[in-house]
Amino acid sequence: MITLNTDICRLLEIEFPIIQAGMAGGPTTPQLVAQVSEAGGLGTLGAAYLTPEKLRAEILSIREQTDKPFAVNLFADNPQDDFSRLTEVQEALRPAYAELSIEQPGSSFQSPDYGEEQFRLCLELDVPIISTAFGCLSPEQMKAAKGHGVLVITMATTVAEAIEAQAAGVDAIVAQGSEAGGHRGSFSYEQHPMGAQVGLMALVPQMVDEITIPVIAAGGIVDGRGLVASLALGAQAVQVGTRFVGAKESGAHAAYKQAIFDSNEESTVVTKSFSGRPARGINNRFIELFESAGTKALPFPSHNTVTKEIRGVATKTGNPEFMSLWAGQATRKLIREERAADIVDLMMKQAQALV
Amino acid sequence: MITLNTDICRLLEIEFPIIQAGMAGGPTTPQLVAQVSEAGGLGTLGAAYLTPEKLRAEILSIREQTDKPFAVNLFADNPQDDFSRLTEVQEALRPAYAELSIEQPGSSFQSPDYGEEQFRLCLELDVPIISTAFGCLSPEQMKAAKGHGVLVITMATTVAEAIEAQAAGVDAIVAQGSEAGGHRGSFSYEQHPMGAQVGLMALVPQMVDEITIPVIAAGGIVDGRGLVASLALGAQAVQVGTRFVGAKESGAHAAYKQAIFDSNEESTVVTKSFSGRPARGINNRFIELFESAGTKALPFPSHNTVTKEIRGVATKTGNPEFMSLWAGQATRKLIREERAADIVDLMMKQAQALV
């Protein structure tokens, strides 16, 4: 029998098996995180691009709004900058600069590296749950996290990655299906330069059979049907991103939300154009311009740093054609803003009617 | 509540909501088809590459082995040959010819076109169900099929394709997720040159919400968990391919079966290398050789006709590195041959324990 009251609810001390994904770059305001947790799910702050000062302020803000558990999502892998092909990439970006009337694009770049500081701040502020993308915490970090009683969740896109994360000591795995919006959480880059793209229906049961810790299903899940389907496959919870991007409390730009509301299952592509790492987003003019140039993106985070100016101008002018419109493949039913608490509530009601 | 006794079981007059996929090119022997139908599912003969004589013999053989309903799967779209880039493609195939010691590869090709004859034969022999890939029957064929009381099922990879098929008069739609092995059933080629690749978890609910006829979920489903998950998403049945390729009754080459038993969720790629149409199969030497040449495949069916010799030699010598090893993304648990009836039985038992 399928139950909505799974073991992971007790482990994470949440009422419902619904986790709001930790989407870096704007959507996950403290309000969104707190509202999801207050509603009985698990809110997650997408912290990877936040300065330590901002991260501290946001964690404190979440704490003011809820006593319930929440998670902070970090990037486990923050490589050194590599701008060796910058000239070539700037050349490929020239049409984008032209269309946005950026006359003197930046020429000197440096990516911030807050990874270690962000992690230490989470411990200092007693964040109850840390989740990671692009790999596991380092052995030292894992030991420190465990010493602080922090629960650790890592995203995996293949069974091998899940086995590796389990061996590293994580408490649960997010199985990220190919449907998922945003960055592919893969960390087996050599085998999968565009990220492993295994559909969730295939990924979850195979992962569940090979590891002993709980699996959280992610990718293309927007309603109670997807929740029950994931539980049938052996997952203990779901992680939902795109539907929460469109939440009233989300910090996503109105034009980004509208692009999601206007999109369907055919709208997205997986691209390295924005950040240098493969990510699924709604296809737009920027992706078409950069990909048609035929130039390889710089590695992450350098490419992300270089395109920041373009994304900044797009945000300022409300131009979705040059924003990164991360979204999964199940956006057809997402047509207007909803309160985060209503999303949790509606998903649970629909799920309860099915089990 | 989720029920295994769905409306489509009554429509197709089957006991269980499990359809064995109509895989052209060998796996679907009359024995396999008949055994699946006898076990309470729906067997499907993959007829697209069969001569009319062979198709007649196989349909009669199925009839001898079962009184239960079965389906015949046809390709709805059989384009004219186009060998205009043959020289270039033969050049790209040269390393494959060399490795297989094919000294004088064919130079004059013609693809058979049995589509219309196959269809008429199905009517003549009162085949109860016709399913199609790559689009719908023509309006004339649809009218003739309906006049004969034949049920028609069409595969769709996007909601738009499903809506088009419903408007054409089909009785049910197979929603083919990106996880699925074999050819992408897409027929919106202009938008999706590699076939639309929407994960099943995202595709099924979006399709179910937009059409009124039953949806059959396909792609990465190998067990009762996938069956129940599909029903939770709103499908009324599942179509299973890869697990039946490994059935004792399957006509797949032993080396092909073994390649499936040795594979996992990371093993497959979507490629046009074999047929000119995008299809998911286990990555092997042939795919690597052809793709590394950087030459575009000829269109289907011409490319398929040209590579037939290579696949023929591979089959004769039992060399899986040059066979088309079509397989979905959920092969980890498939490790040995099973009787087709046992597959149906085990899937149902596992599903019954979940609902």
C-alpha cells in the first residue's frame, strides 16, 4: 500500500512529503521557504549565489517566520575560474550584447567563491538540513555537519552517483530525473558532459533498489498525481521546483513567471549557454544566439560570471528572452501565481484522493 | 483511488492493463505476442519490416496460439527513398565495413514499402487492434479500419501530437516518454529533429488533461511499480517493450538480450545512426564510429536500408557492437530471460500489492 506518511517525514520532522527545491538565483525568498515549511512541507533556501552577509540575513529572516525545519541548498563543487577562452566566448556573445545595447561589455571577471563560508554559516546558525547539488560535501564538511546534528541531502542523476553519496554519509538522496528544471545535479561529468538525463520513471525504482537511504523524487512533478506516482516507484517524498517558481512568495521576475505560465512540455531545452553547466530552461533568444555561434561555453562558474551582465540587463528591462528561464517539463497546468501554502495543500489533497 | 481494472481493459477486451510493445525487427515473434495475450495482457506484433507474406503467416500463427485480442503495429509514415547523400554516408560507414571485414559493401539500394499492403492485410485477417508509430493512419485507412470495427492506437510524444491523433479518430494514445527504448514515435519532426524527449512523469498528466480518450504510458516501465505510478498519473495502461525483448519467447538475438541484461540506466543514447530516425539504444561501437564521423544520416528509411548489411553481418556473427540494441532506461533489474507470461504475472502481483 502507498502511504503519504513516509519515514522521511519523521527523519526531516515535516508533516508532508513535499520539498520545495533550493533554486539559486532569486526564486527562493525567505518568505517562500518559510511558507512552505509552515504549510507542512520542507522549504529550501537556494543559497549558492548568496554572499555570506545575505545568506546570514536570509536564514535569520526564515527563522523569524517559522519554527519549523527548513533546508539550505549549496553547490558542493565550486571549481576555480578558467577564462582562457574568454575572447572567443565574448565574440559569441556579441549578438546578445548588440541586441541589449550593451556597448562596453565587461572584460575582466572573477567568480566569487563563497562555498566554504556558506557551509560554515549554516553550522553557525544551526540550519537543520543542508542539501547539495553537483556532488557531496567534502569529508571534512560531512564530519562537521554530522557533529552539529545537521541532516545532509545530495542530488544524484544516476544510481552510481547515489551510491557514491550514500557512501559519503548523506541521509537522503534527491533522484533528479531528466524532466527537472534548472541545473542537472550530475557529478559524473566525464561520462555525461550534458548531465545524465534519465527519466524519473526509470531512475527512481533503479535507485531505490540499490541504496538503503530514502530517495526523494524530483523532475516534472507539479501535483498530487506526481507525488503518488513517485511514492509508487519507491520514493519517500518529492522535490518540486518549477511550480514554486510561480508562487506569489517566489522572488522570480514577473517575466520569468509569465514565461512559465505560457510554456508547455515542448518549451524547454538543456543548455550550457547561461552557466557553463547543463541546465534545463525555456528556450529563448539568448540560447538560440549563443548555441548558433557554435562556440563552447566556458566552464562553470566562469561562464556564469561572464553572462551575468546580460542577465542583469534582461532583468532590469524585464526581457525574458535574455533571462535564464529554468523550468521543468510539466508546466502546462501552471498558469497563474499561487500561494506557496496552497500549492502544498492542493498537492496533498489530490494525493490523498488517490491513495 | 487507483484501480488496475481500467476502462481500457474493457475497450481492448483484455484482463490486465499491460501491453507488450510492437517492436519491429525481430523481438515480437508470434509466440511472444500470443503468450502475452494468453496471460491477460495485449501482445503486439511489430510488423513494420515484415513482407506481406511473412505478416500473413505470423498473424495466422498468433491466431493458432490464442483466441484473445492482439495488436499489429505499423509505421504510419513511410517516406520515399532519398539516397542523394549516399556517397558521403558510405564514406562515414567505411570504418564499420572495415571492422566487420565487409569488403564490397552494397552500392545500390531500394527500401521496400509494404505500408499499404500490411494495412490491408490486417483488415483482411480481422486483426482486432492496429497501433501506429510516426503518426496516424491516413483518413482513408482510418475510415476503412473503423468500417471493419478495428480499434486504432497511435503513439504520441507531445500533447499536440496526441490532440492531432485524437482528432484523426484513434481510440487510444500511447504516451511515449523519453525513457522509452527504440524509435521515438514523434511525428512533429520539424520542431523536434531528434524526436520530442519529454519524461513520462511529465508527459502523462499533461496529456491526460488535454484529451478525452485513454492514455497508455510507455517508457522506462518494467515492473508493477511503474504500472501503478502510471495509473496514478492518469494513464489507463502501460506499454512495455524492453523487458519483453529479454523474454524467452522473444526473437531478439541472444547477444542483444545479453546486452540488455548487462546494461543500466546510463547505457543508452538517442541516435539516428542506424535508421535515420531518432531511436534509443545501448551505446556501442557502431554508434560511436558513425557519430564520430560527423556525417548526417540519410533520412529514414534509406539510412536503415543502407545499414542493413552491417546489422546483418553483426547478427550472423553474434556481434552486439554492430547491432541496433534498442532499449529503454530501466534495464538494471533485467538480468535474465523470463517467460512472457511470468512478466505479466509478476508485474500484476507487484502492482496489486501497491494499490
